Amino acid sequence: MAFPFMTAQEAAQFVNNGDTLGFSGFTHAGVPKVVPAALAERAHAEHEAGREFRVNVFTGASTNPWLDDALAAEKAINRRMPYQSTKGVRAAINALEVNYADLHLSEMAQMTRYNFFGKVDTVIIEAQDLNEKGEIVLGTGVGNVETFANMASKIIVEINHTLSPGMRGLHDIYMPLDPPYRREIPIYKPSDRIGHELLKVDPKKIVAVVDSHNFGDVHAFTAIDEATAQIGHNVCDFLARELREGRLPKEFLPLQSGVGNIANAVLAGLAESKEIPPVQMYTEVVQDMVLDLMKKGRCTFASTCSLSLSNDALKAFFDDIDFYRDKLILRPAELSNNPEVIRRLGVISMNTALEADIYGNINSTHVLGTKMMNGIGGSGDFTRNAYVSIFSCPSITKGGAISNIVPMVSHVDHSEHSVDVIITEQGVADLRGLSPVERTAKIIDNCAHPMYRDLLREYVRLANGVNHTPHVLGAALAFHREFLASGNMANTDFNRYI
């Protein structure tokens, strides 16, 4: 059948005020660009005319400035889930202009199918190619697009001509059955292929096809500094020791790595490690450093949901796509982050914390307990089900005005029950099997910055001997209260808060 080709502005007319929109992709990868930008233009025109225009935005994870920031700037987002990371939408969330629900990424597709969030009106898909049967070659990120496409009454396809035709064959599209008919997901090693290389949609739903030549604008992470390099070194030392002492199998286990400079530093450390064998990854995001590991023979395979690459790395990937073809697979988030598969494969999870407390609880989402940063993302999916769960962060930030090791985290995303190891540039705290009081010594001695260790020990002394998890509730958030008062946690006097 012949599909209606049109401009992005014409396609945007299919969206109505109050609609729920699903978008393909995961991080900036695979997320449409020209139709969301046209939606923002339409919202501006509607608001100028005095008419309401707000939509619900469902995605795989974070997106890009053409989607989140453009719509947020026009106050066109009513509800947003499950994850975000752009400056504009974050500001709108914290200003309570956007109703943001922070979800575990593995749950978004199934909760949508369970009709917990109501109907999906339109899905907008970035594609490399499309045929008359409704078979779509997706781009560099998958997300929750199959569920959205199945549920939506209208589909808009944005064909991005900057994507390599070599993308065909890299995807593994599979949707589990819903309870009570669900079976095990038959992935027994990261390279197992269980689905289709194409996204198959009902061609009758396709109301618009739009051409795009927007490659995106993604810069590489800033250079690894001394602190993040040391964190990477400490993580690799810990994993090598686990191998030597027989707590990891000699074949090693699949790795999951979050996004960012610290994750990059850990992967860089793996490239140089003499003790850790070549690795496989079962993860949600592949970033630039993974391609370097593959080129060096240090990563033999990666199962992921997204090629979250900088522009330069993505161009290099397309130029040499045949080299990577047998080393990569792109899956929906429901598979890449699936707790059953993560637990069965024995994935080692490595994620980043905003702050950790002396008992092993982790805050990965809220600055000072209230201001949303990005969201929990997939860290909970992996942490709770990992063979070993590792959280990393610098011991201090803002030149020492903030200690990232605190008496009590201001918001809990990952409780002590899920956190096995905390690592900073100072060292490693292995918390497995330790009581709360035993954990305090490990974390303070090994992970806290020297300028904060005495303060943290003073807090432990004040709380000592009171119940299983000792706290002085009046002073538990004294570090945070002092930062709000003076701008420097090092000025904390617990007696002022008791």
C-alpha cells in the first residue's frame, strides 16, 4: 500500500490536545526529531490562539532537545514517563508544570499494556526504512516502541536518511505474553536471538510518513578526570579480586553499565585490566567506550536497548558497521532490563549514585531529597537482580562542599537490601553479609573523603547503641540542612540539629 508522505508540520496535525503519545527510542538514540519539533511549533500556535494544547509523553527513557525540551518550553507536556534527562523538561518537572512519574524502565511497556495508564493515541517512530507491509527497520534505540505501536490507533513514521542501511539485522524485537500466559524469556546468553529483526505494525494505522535528515547533536563525555579514573581503577581491582578468590567464575559474567563519565571510566579500566578476561555485556545502553573495547577485543558481545553514542562515535560505527554486526544486538527495554533474565544470566551491575549513606542506602534521583535530577532509569532493574550490585560516586563534589557519603540519604531509590558494594575514588566498601553497624565502619573508612570521616564517625558515636540501625533522627539530615544554610556540609555541627 502507498503511505501518505507529508511534512512534519502536516503530520503534527494528527495529534490532538489531551492525546497520549508514544515515542520510539531510548536515550537520544532512536528518538524521532522532526515531528516532535513540529508538535512544539503547533503547541506554540495553539497557545497563541488561546487554545489548550498539552499531551502525555511516553518514551523508552530520556529523549532529546527536539522532543522533551521543545515541548516543555511550550508548556505542552501534561504527563511524562518513565525517565528524562534534558535541562528543559527537568526544570518543568521541578516547577510542577509537568506531572512526572519516575518508573523502573523494565515496567513501562507491561504497565502500559496492562492499561494502567489508559489508551495510547499515537506512536511516533524513527526508522531507517519502511515497506508496504508495515515492516520497519528501527534506528539506534528501541525502547518500548512495539508495545506503543500495538496499542496506538495512529502511527507516524519518521524515516531518518542519516541512518545506515546496515542497521537492518541488528534488532531483536520480541514482546512477552501477558499474565497468566507468560512464559520464560528464552535468553540464556547475551547473544541469543529470540525475535524479529523488523518491527511489524499494522500498515493501516500509518497515517503519515515524514522524511528526516537530522543526525542529532550528541557530544562525547568530558575527559576522564583523576577522581573518576581512580573509581574505574577501584572497580576493576574489586572485580579482579573476586575472580582471584573464586567468587566469580573464571569465564566471568555479563556486565551492565550505566551512562556517564564514571561508567566510561570503569569501562576504560576494563580495557587495561590484565586479570579480567574479555567480557560480554547485558545492558541497557552502549556508549562510546564499548566500541573501543570491541575494537581491542576486550568486549566480545553486547546486548543492549540503545546505541547511545556521540556523533563522532556513531559515524565511526556506521562506517564500520560490518565489524560490529556479530557483536551487537538491540532489544526492547522490556528485554534488556528484564529482571528474570538479569538474575538468570548473573549480570554484574555497575551504576552511579548521587549519594550513599553510612548504612548502604542509595539516592540516585533527587538532589537534597526534593529536586528531581533524571530518574531511577534501569538501575533498579539491574541492582535488585544482579549477581553483584555495585554503586559508584565521587566521595565529594563542589570542591568538598558536598560529601556524597552522608549519615542518611535524603531520598531512597535503592535500599541497603539491594546494594552489595559501594566504591568511590577513596576505596571499596564490600557490604555483603554485614550488619548495619558493621557497614558504617566499612563505608566511612573506605569510601568517605578524609575531610568528612571524623564528622561521620561523630554521628555514629552520637547514635551508637540505639537499636539495630542507630540514628539520631534530629541530626540524620544535618549534612543536607547545613548545606542549605551555609553552602558547605563541612560546617556541620550535629549539636545544632539534635
